[in-house]
Amino acid sequence: MSSIFTKIINREIPANIEFEDEKCIVIHDINPKASIHLLIIPKKEIPSIMELEDGDSDLIGYLFLIARNMASKMDLDGYRLIFNVGEKGGQEIFHLHLHLLGFK
Ligand code: AMP
């Protein structure tokens, strides 16, 4: 079964999409924890950081470059980048995503 984020990527359910390219999609979190709260989601359905493979290192680096671009586009003065990992790490959706919490 595909994840909720794959359903958003496939336009099966709606989301506020900020950016998309061939490797990732960026959406606004439905329950924001900061004035700007984005989720940077690779299209590849990796469940969490725990399941990362050696070949995923470029993709993970890419997510951080997208985060930098989004922060610049939104003129943020500062931000936090967070991966919640595993249920005990607060992860609720098991399709890897980078939280960007932005502050002005
Ligand atoms: P995590 O706890 O790291 O798995 O984060 C999951 C995040 O996804 C939470 O901050 C939720 O508010 C957010 N979320 C859940 N469903 C949606 C949705 N349909 N659209 C946007 N964000 C969502």
C-alpha cells in the first residue's frame, strides 16, 4: 500500500504543494509547528532513516539543498531541519521526510 505522501505525489489526495521536481515534493505541513512548516519528501518511498541504503546518500544530500532553496525563497531568517526517526523518535508517517521549521 502506498504512503499518504505517495498519494499526495500521485494527486490522489490534496496538499498545499510548494515545490516539486523529479526527485522530491515539498508540501506545507497540515498541522504546522512554526509559521512556516514544510515537509521535504523524496519521491522514493524510503520508510525512515533506519532503512537508508548506501546508494541513498546523494538523495539525502539533495533534500538539504532543497531545504536551503526553500528557506531562501521564503526569506527565512533561521530554521530547523528535523528527521523524526522511528515511532520512539516521534515519526508518524513512514515515508521519509525532512521537516523545515522556519522563523522570520
Ligand atoms: P512525522 O511525525 O515526522 O512522521 O511527521 C509527519 C507530519 O506530517 C506531521 O507533522 C503531520 O502534521 C504531517 N501530515 C500528516 N498528514 C498530512 C497531510 N495530508 N498533508 C500535510 N501534512 C501532513
